Amino acid sequence: MRRPVQLEMLERGHTRDLTDVDAMLRTGLIRRDLLFEQFLLIEPLIIRYPALDPKSFRAVVAEFCQESSEELGGAQS
């Protein structure tokens, strides 16, 4: 199973990547709830990739989705 590119961008954490994911969210290309659901689907597979820390990866995705929710006033995008 391939990770959605948005999750890869969040995991890398580069400023440009985070700006791009935020833009995708604002323009409706992605939804924060579905982004977290996608993470939950791949989370059990992260163990296959020793360079990835599952806890920190989850924290980054959860934080991004939560911040997005707060910015939108709790409304779904």
C-alpha cells in the first residue's frame, strides 16, 4: 500500500511541503478527516519502514488535522 503524498509531505515536515498540504486543504483537494483516516489505514504498516517513527508520524498528522479543524472553526472542509 502506498502512502498518500500528503502524508509523505507531512512526515517530511519541510516548510514547502507543509504549505502545499495546507493549500490542498484550503482549496478542497483534501479533507482533514479523510487525511487522518488515510493515516490510520497505513499506520500498522509503518513498522516496515525503520526510518519512520510511528508515534511522531501520528503526532504530526494529528496536529495538522487538529490545527486545520481549529482554523476552520471546527467545520468540515
